[in-house]
Amino acid sequence: MRKRRHVSHAVFAAVTAAVVGVAGCDAVGGDEPAPSDTRAQSGRSKPTPVWDRSPDSIAAVGDSITTGFDACAVLSDCPEASWATGTSPRVGSLAVRLLGKAKAAEQSWNYAVTGARMADVAGQLDRAVARKPQLVTVMAGANDACRATTDAMTPVADFRTQFEDAMGTLRDALPKAQVFVASVPNLMRLWEQGRTNPLSKQVWGFGICPSMLSDPDSVTTAAEQRRETVQGRVEAYNKVLKEVCAKDRRCRFDDGAVHDFRFGAEQLSQWDWFHPSVNGQARLAEIAYRTVTHQ
């Protein structure tokens, strides 16, 4: 990647313009055990575990973070590097960690779409439920905050309704499927990591997440208020994800772990300094695995 930084400004501008053109603003219960003789004789049985830490199949929905966009090459999804269902040994995806590499290739499916917002998740789940996955991963919301202006961000009430509708779509079809919900990444930290890098600022200047990243050098009151508004909206989205997930006994929210992860330059794509790199995808997989397998 370092060698590519020496590419001419003209070629670089053309490539980054193409990235923006393609990617837009897109940016991250088990069965009851058989009773023992004692329980059988007493007529009592052990309660059925609500959360199964060893599901047999996984489906992923969300946006470009889950498609692995720009993790492997410019302008490209890289599903093999996806934190949720990828097969790359450099990532160690959630599916590989839970199912093993061979089974993950057959029993995990990725329905995420680059550029998707929360409003698109219900449609993705419509496709995913046909596979009858035992675990569904959801990572969406960054594109709801990454808009042309702060006024264009998805209202919090709409975001809540859209997530509730998505959960309803899943529950209508698969009432016992488990759900892992990742928090929306910290877009303010993204600005903090890239604002001193001339190359990242040049890429952002073509329109990547303008609500947060436009005019990255500006420290005017208006610019700071704009960034704080975006950050506040992301925090509000995460509150919605937590609250809606808490109402479903087979849903686990990461409790803000993705948002709070203090990622550095190594975790960002060297193509756009916005999406996770392969290393960043691996860190997301670790967070998901800890949440899913926590007792």
C-alpha cells in the first residue's frame, strides 16, 4: 500500500473520484437438554437456554463494512475479508470462529449491500430468512449518518421504526433465530485519525461522508458543531439499537464495543481511509465473537 501512495496526483484523483462514484457515502435458543433421572422423577426440567453460543449457520446483513468494501482492492467488495462471513485466514471471521472454515463456506451467507442504510435491512433479511440461519448479524447505520448534510441524516424516530420493522421481518419468519447487533462505528474518531494525513484528506475531498469529513482542516464553530451533530446522531442510533435489541430475548447488542474501539490507521483501508482494512475487519470479528460467545 505504501508504494501506491507515490502514484501521481492526477491518477490518484481519478481513482478516488471513481471510488466515490461507486461507493457513495458508505463508509464498523439452543435445544433443551434431556432431563436427568432426578429431574424426570420430580417432574422438573432445566430451563431451555435462550442463547446458543454454538449456532450451526450464520447470515449477515448490513452495509459495505460487512461486504468488505475496499479491504482488498480499490472499488471492490471483498466478501472473503468480511468480519461476519469471510474465509480469509487473516481475518478469522465470526463464521469461521464459530463453525470452522469448511462449514463456514457452506453454512454462512452474506446479504449485506454496499451503500445500504437501515431502511434496506428488512429487505436483506427477507432474502436471508430463506436460508433459515440460526444466527443473524446486523451492522448498519453508518450510512444513515454519512449524508451530504446533517439535515439529510436519517431521523432517529425513522431509524427506530426501520430497525423494528427489520426485526419484525426476521421474527415473523424465524422466531427462534439469534441476532447479533453491532454498534455504529465512531465517525468522529475517523476524522481524528485522518485529518492530519494529506492523502486521506484528498480522498475525503471527493465526497466521502461529507456530513463528518468535509473540510477536515476547519476548526470553526460551524464545522465543530456539524461534527458534533453527526456524532450525536450516531450515539442516538446506538441507543436505538440497544433498546430495540433489549426487547428481544434472542438478540445481543455489542454494548457499544464497535463504536468504542479505538481504531488506528492500520485498521483503515489505504484506498479510502474510511472503510476497515483487513486488519480492521479482523478486529470487528473479534468483537463479534466475544459478544456471541459470552456467557
